[in-house]
Amino acid sequence: MSKGLTSQQVEHIKAGVPLMEQAGDAFLSEFYAKMISENPALLNVFNKTHQRTLDQPRALTRAVVAYAKNIDNLGVLSPVVERIVQKHCSLNVKAEHYPIVGKYLLDAISVKFGPDVATPAFLDAWAAAYGQLAELLIGAEKGVYEANRDKVGGWEGYRQFKVSEKVDETENVSSFKLVPVDGKKTIVPLPGQYLGFSFNIPALDEHTFCRQYSISDYVEPLADGAEGYRISVKKIPGGAISNNWHEHIKVGDTVDVSPPCGEFVLKNHSKPVLLVTAGIGVTPAISLSKHALASGQKVGLIQCDHKQDTVPFNEYFSSVAKENPDNFQYKRYLSGEGKRLDKNEFLNILETPNLKNADIYVIGPKDFMRDVRGWIHSSQKDGDHAVYYDFFGPAQWDE
């Protein structure tokens, strides 16, 4: 039994799990719409696109359900808790946000299930479960904020950086080198981490826009910190912020940046590494592969994209492959040119001598990651490889 819950509360929580799983998108939409309409300041934290697509409310509800479902064995949730904590810290989520969300979630549960199900005892139990989850996340996030503040070159919240260089990598991907306006050092990131950004664009919306971008490289660190970062942004049709990067942000402009966050980092520094990427998901593969090679690990990279004109960093990875013929294997698949990665191709790569028992890191669109996960599972390769995923957008508990 989870600490602090009575046996009766645990029974109510478990009984509510299937109801919550079947609540549906209408429940999510109504819950979040009411919360945002009465607390518009939350729009300064939450990604508006992820609310419109229901990714944000879906992620929250799944988090609460997963917590409830595993109320007797919360240890199994540790990896996903860490993922959510890192996402929250990059967005500057604060302790005071949790009671607001909890209130509207409980109100929505009460309305959805009605008085016959959502009795006072039932609601009390779910309030207790949410309260425990919130306490867990708040405590962990406090630790991350403090650690980032106390690191060499560290800071808390947002810090101003200046765009020192802009490079067009492809027709729809541009890289931006960022250096701190205050001239001081910055945190040396772990390979694979990302930065959080906050934008004020009055012409688009009165509220701020929050986004996260993987660090595609950083200026080689000195003993007392890093000099700055590079991010690479794909221009998305209709994407307000990606288009703002490409069309309006220029060298000399400043942006507000939160410290490096993320747990999509190398877990083992001795095993081979296979990086499986699609689209702009390739960006963290630069630092991950560079670090793994420097550690003497064998590295494989699968880069999937649409066509030659949209493949970022192809020349870079090709040069790495030439320089490390025994340690770096680079495979590229272009779906728009008739060569799409499929299960057989993927499994053949897993059989490469250098990559047997490799740790697998997967990042790209959700459907792509589902496919890769399905190939690994259906071929009974789960036991041979540790597999790690990262997500565009809110962290998911069951993806």
C-alpha cells in the first residue's frame, strides 16, 4: 500500500482506474478548457498546440491513471517520473501550479462519473492519489532546479542568450548558435539533453510561448563551463514558433533560455549504441554519438527522413563514418525516394557484429517510435537490448 493511504482509499483508487481509462477525449477537452479559461496565466507554461491536440491533458490524465494503477508498486514508474520531471523543469513548472490542476481534475471527475460513483469517499481517495503524485513531482523538480542553479555556469529560470550565428542546414532546418548575454559560462550539458525557451510574440498571442529544442551541439567546454549551445529547428508548416525562428530571428537577437534538461542520455558507457532517428529527431544523435565514440563505444546511426533535400547533418555523419570506419556505422533511409526503413532492414542492422546487445535510443514522431518498438518486441529482441525513447511534446506514460 502506498504510504499515507488507507486500504479503503486504495480500493477506491483501483476501482476508478478503468473508468478513468475510458473517460475519453471529451472529458479531457472539457477539463482543460475550463481550467485554462479560469486560469489563463497557465497559457504561459503549457504549449498551446499540445492543448489543442489534447496531448497535454492526455499526458496528465495518463500520468494520474498510471500512478493509480501502480499504487502498490510505484517503483516501476521511476523512469517515467524522471522524464516528466525533466520536461517540467525545462518549462519552469512550479509547485503552485499543481493545486490548480488538481482542483479542476477532481471537479471534472465528479461531473463525469456523477454522484453514484464519485462519492465523497471516492473523490477523497483520488485527491489523495493526485496529492501524492504532485508531492513526488514537486520534490523531484525542486532537486533539479537546485542542481542546475548550483552547477558551474548554472542558473534557474530563464536566462537571456544571444544568437551568434545562424546556419541553414537544409531547405527546412536551420541551426542557431546561442551565447549568454551576460558573458558568463553556461552549464556543460549531458549529451542528448535539450533547452527550454520562452517567447513573447504579441502579434501572435498575449501569452508567452514555451518550446523545447534538443542541443545539437555545444561549444567545447573549458574546465569552468561551456561557452554556449547550438540548437537546430525544423520549419513546420503552420508552426508559429518554428516559423518565427526561421523567418524573424536573426543574428544579434536575444532569446530566453532555461537550463539543459532531459534524461535521454547515455545510460551505459561501455556497451555499443544504436541511435534510431526520424526527421529532426536526429539532433541529439550528434552529441550522443560524439560522446559514445570518445568513450570507445561502437556506434550505429539510423537516420530516416523524407528526401535528400531535407536530411540535416548528412555530410557531418558521413564524415564521421569515414573517420571511424571500425566504430561508426551510418545508415540513411529516405521514404520519399523509395527507401523506407522496415522491420527486416532494422533487424538486419541489429545483427551487425558491432551492434549485437547494443543499447537502442529511439527518437522521432510517435508512429515511428511505435513501429520500432513493435519490431523489437515482435522479434523477441527485448531481452537482448536496453531500449530508451524520447518524445516530442508532453512525456507519455504508456507510449
